[in-house]
Amino acid sequence: MIHRILRTSVAVSALLLLASCATPYRPATSSGGYSETFLARDMVRVFFRGNGQTEPERTHDFAMLRAAELGSQRGFKYMVVMNGGDRIEHDRFTTPNYGIGFGFGTYRMVGRHGFYTGGMYSPAWNVHDIYRASTDLLIKYLPSKEKHPEALEIDFILGSIRSEEHTSELQS
């Protein structure tokens, strides 16, 4: 029983270590990335999901970058964000704390914390909070800006987001 708990704890620790880096700009995997669904030749839904280390601003930038890339590939010069936004999901899980306490006395449980009445304090469980940011955008592509003065220039978006600090994480 203890060996199984130790193996589970080691596996969870390894997953947390792997997830300790922000999601790079890449197609979607189980740890995040972009995906898209074309609804028409000139309309696409772009989604970028980050892991627990990805800032909400980064998910938004990467969703915009993916939308601009897709529009450029299809020959469009402008795009309008029709709908969408950012979201943050919260997950919490606990793992047992394997520590050795010294002292004499009785061990009592209070909520999620255990302590020795005559010795040192030690939490019985480690609580892990994970926040994952994501951005979901509905984009309409335009050949010109005539009817939509609020339209964004695709080449400008490509240049500005690629030149930001995210550049080292982009996979072109």
C-alpha cells in the first residue's frame, strides 16, 4: 500500500515538473496549444489553451497570432474579432506529505493539517492549485478595410507578436 502511494506521489511530482514550463506556440496537445475550426472561407474559430504556467496575455497573443497566420495563408490583409474572450479554469488536487516529525505527544488531524501536540508542525497533505488560461476567438477575414475601419492589419499582428518576448518560444 505504501509503495503504491509513493509511486503515485512520484508520478504526480514528475507531471508537475513537466508542466512547470509555459505552453509554447504549437498545435494543441494534452498540455495545451492552438486549434482552429473554419466555419467559412473567411471565418474561423481559433482556440489557444495554456497549461498552469501560461499567462492569460500569452494565450490571447498566441490565439491572435494563429488567426493572423491563417488569414495570411488564405491571402487576406485584414481581420476582425467578431466574438470571443479569455477564460481561466481552476483545478485543485492534493497529494500526501511524506515527512518525519520529531517529538512526543499525540497526532491530531484538524482539517487538512496534522500536527504533533508536543513536537513540530507538519501538513498532512500538499494542496496544489492549478490555473489554466485559454482564449477562444471568432475571426472574420476581410480583403479591405473599407466597410470595417476597426479591422486589424494581419501583417502588423504577425510582426508585432513575433517580435515580442514570445519569439524564442514560437515554432514557425
